[in-house]
Amino acid sequence: MVSSSATSTTTKAVRKLPLRAILIVPFVLQIFAAVGVTGYLSLRNGQRSVNDLATQLRQQAIDRVSQHLDSYLALPHQINQLNARAIEQSLINPKDLRSFGRYFWKQMRVFPTFGYINYGNPKGDFIGINREPDNSLRMDFIEPAYLGRCYGYATDSQGNPTKRIMVDEFDFRKDSWYTDAVKIGRPLWSEIYNWDDDPSIISISASYLLYNKDRSLLGVIGIDLVLSQIHSFLRQIKISPQAKIFILERDGMLVAASSNEKFYTLIMEK
């Protein structure tokens, strides 16, 4: 039960408040509450819109990169298939290494992203076209009379070998582009490997097996993509200044990246 003195005190306190305050204060509080709620909802919706836009832009960037890479990485296998069809139709004779080399030389001129095109057979015969750092093309032979020793020649404007510029002990049948294809028995990407004549060059090869009519192994064609060239290719794909592109192996090993940093360190064994 409230005493009459307490009631009288409260009534006097209320009477002392100005009428303007009694009318304005609740109205102002409602305005602040409405503005606060509206601002909060606007902030949430704005953040959600920004996140949605960022997700869309990220997905568009991923799609663009995937399209570029799908086209870039499909080309070596497509050229291997064309070369295989040309051999099957006797348009190219793999036993004539110099003619085969001129054929590869023309393809290296057409496809500047290829680092190397080569063919080798189980006997040890080999022909390859190498892209030098200055973009000139070198023709490499391992011929029946000199098995195990590779001779490299400069080439003229028609793809004919001219001056001998390299001799190297070399057995391609130990390289991943050849051994992986023979082991698996189907077209594939080889493991990443170093070149024998220049270990600083790291590449991955699209390999394709060739068979005789009796299904015995005729040889293997390989097209190398040098990792430094893949690195340069990724840097040409424009997304945003902050975006970086990485290609990883299934085991998490880095293949190439669009960053300026060197993505591998060469350790020479003694």
C-alpha cells in the first residue's frame, strides 16, 4: 500500500516537468529508435550486397581463368592427336628424322607457347625442336648410328639443320614424358621434371603414344610447356590488381603462379 505522502511527492515531481518535454522527449526517442533500426538494417543489407557482389566478381574471375587455362592446356594434346593422325595416314614418316624435325619446327613457329616438341622410339631414336631463350629454334637428333648421344643444330629459315651447336649424352627413355606415357599406356600430362641439358628449365609434358598396326609401341610424342612460360601466361590474365592465380598439383605442389616472386629454388646436387 502506497502512502499518501509518497503519492503526493510523485505528483509534485511530475507537475514540475514542462509540458513541452513530456510531449517532445518520447517523439525524439521514437525518431532515434526508427533511425537506428533503419541504419542497422541498411548496414546489414549493404554488407550483404557487397558480399554478394564480391562473390559474383570472384566467380567471374575464376571462370575467366578456367577458360584461359582450359584452352591453353588443351592445345598440346590436340596437336599431339593431329600429329598422330598424320603419321597414321603416312603424311609423316617418323623414320625420316629430319623431315619429322622440319614438321615439328613449323609447329613451333605457329605455337609460341610450346617450349619443346619431340618424338622418341623404343630403339632410342629421337628428334626434338627446342625453343631457345632468344626464341630461335634448335633441332636435336639422336640417330641410330649415335644412340645415347644427342646432337643439336641451329636451323635456317626453312627449318633445316645448319651449324652443330650442342652435343650431349642423353637417353630420353629415362625422362618422365616418355616413361610415364609408356607406363600408363594412354595420353597424359607427365610429372614435372628438369631438362637434362639445362636443369634450370622445369617443364611438364603432354605425351601421346603411337602404335603400329599390330599394336606394338611405335614411339611417344611429347610437347613441353615450360613452367616459366606458364608463369608468364598467368601474369597476362588481367583480373584485378589484388588477385593472384595459382596452379597446384593434386598433392599441393605449386606448378605456376601469376605473382612476380620466383616460385621455385634450384638445388644442385654435388
